[in-house]
Amino acid sequence: MKFRRAIAAAAFAVASSALLAGEIPPGARRSGYSFMGPETRAMQDDDTSNPGMLFVLDGQALWMKKSGSADKACADCHGDARSSMKGVAARYPAFDRTQGRPVTLDQRINLCRAGHQQATPLPYESHDLLALSAFVAHQSREVPITAGDDPQLKPFVEQGRDFFNQREGQLNLSCANCHEDNFDKRLAGAPITQGQLTGYPLYRLEWQTLGSLERRLRSCMTGVRAQAYDYGAPELVALELYLMSRARGLPMETPAVRP
Amino acid sequence: MPYRIVGDGIPESLTGSPGDAARGRALVLARSTTCILCHSGPFPETRFQGDLAPDLRDAGNRWSASQLRLRLVDASRFNPQTIMPSYYRNDDLVRVGRNFAGKPILAAAEIEDIVAFLATLRD
């Protein structure tokens, strides 16, 4: 299958920005997909067995649905998502001029809901927000990640990098301690991956549902017994931005499946 | 509770009395104690063990009770870059979760139980 090949061949020769010690060079970056067993891979590869595709379909219906006091659907302004949304998720979080800071794809969708549809924003982790986000991100499947290239984002990428390398919580571990220094090892039997953000929102078998990246990051924070940042917190957005820039060149997989 | 470091160990029990090795074994195996996330050991009943750290199989040969106690209290004394948490420390930590703030990971009596168990791991 074409998609599988795209992931297997994800060793990209990108113009590398300066890497800091310990950072994973572009050619060695691997999606969480490459750490999974054959059954989970097969589940992701086949759209008829990938449970995330049900959310994508729900998102497609929402895309067409008029909403809010403007009585407008996403499609009324953005037309066919296959062309208008292709590659968009691969460069999010993106700098938003009105906010003066990066916004995630979920936040961008809610800005459209509030500003353009005049509807109430969808709560984080709600079915409808996950579905819209999965639908939009799915249009970028196979598109290499480029988030973080915008020079205005530089200070936020740096901030996210600092969070990634900062030890935190009662267990006093940094994200890098596991996802940079110890990937390919096992934490109580579970393989540790590089923590690359290729497939969000994604279907996690452990969750039995689709979940956002923020849900994943918050659970890693809780895992080291740190205080997890709230959904949408600027620190979490900066971390997401850094992680996306760190996954530069890997193709998007939304909706991915993970154990 | 205060403790006194002598050389590369803490010679005296944190509680003033010896720990219980059987309770120590159960603690090491409990996921919430976290050892087994990183370590493996002679625990045939547990399938899910970690490989981020040395096997505990013969820890009692390699280390004295005094050294084991200091390792659990503050592993960074042996290796400043270690990923092994300091189980008896509650300062100098960043953004500790609300439910854990101000508390060490383990109580003094639990550390003594684990030290007693690790000391039995010899071949």
C-alpha cells in the first residue's frame, strides 16, 4: 500500500536547522508506527478497519453542516476540504496575527466557529472538535510536516524545547529522558517511541476512542506526577509546536492508531 | 526524617528499625512504586518489566545495605544525570502534581522494607 511505503521511507533529506545535543537528526526520526506490532499497523493501514475513520466521516458531515448565528458551514467558506485543507495540519500550530501567538488546529477551528460562524466554541476533547480536527488533519495524510518554519514562531519553539528538556514532577523526569535518550527500550514492557507527532488526533486502543495530542501530553505529564497543563495553555501549545518542528519531514498519518 | 550520609551510603536505618524483606518485595513489584517500570528482576510472576535500568537480580552482591539506602534516598549521589528518581526527597522538584506535592515518593518505612529485600538478592 502506498501509504505504508511513505512511512517506511520517511528518511527525509531536509535542510536541517541547527540540532542541539541529543536531538534526533532528520534521517533517524521514526513515527510511533514503526514501533508497533503488525496487527496494529494493519488496523491503521486499512481504512475499513481503522476506527479513527469513523471520526473523520463525522467530521466530514460537520464540515457541510450550517452552524451558528451566521448560518454558515465550514464548506461555505472553505469549499472542498480535499484541496483547501490539504497540508494545513502539517504546518500547525501556526502563528496567528490577531492573537500574537501560535494556535493549534483545534484552536484555529474554534476561532472560525466563534468568529466566522458565530457559534459557541467546541469544548476540548469533545466528539465534534475531535471529529472536525481529524477530518481537517486527514486531508494532510502523507504530507511531510513543516510546522515551525515561520520565523515569528522561533521564540515559541524555543520555549517548547525548554519544556521538553526540563525535568518535572515527583519522578523528576524530562520528556527527553524517555523519548530521546531511551526510545526503543521498554517501560514496564511497553516500547518507548520517539514521541513523534505524526498522527493526531489518533485512535488509542488503551483509550478506546480518538484523542487529541493534548490528552496524550497531559497523560505523560501525569505519568511523571507533574501538574499537567490545562488544555489550550500556552505552555502546552509551545510544547506541541516544538514537537511538530522536531517531527519535521515525517509524513502525517491522521488518523493514526496506537496501542 | 533526617538521615546521615557516611561515605557512599546511609549506614543507619531511616526508621531506627530493620525493614521487612517480604513487604519490600511486594513494594518493588507494585507498579505504583515505579521500580518495575525501569528495572527487571527475579520476578517470574510479572510479565511487564522494564529495560531502562540494570536487572536487580544480584543487587545484594554488588551493594551494601548502606549503599542501597542512599541509592533509594537520592540516586543522583551516584550519578548526577541518573533517570532514577530520588525516593526520599521533596525539595528542588519542578511542577509536582497537586496530589504529590511536598511528599517524598516513598515513606521511610517503605524504603527500609525495600532495602531489606534488595539485600537478599544475591547469587
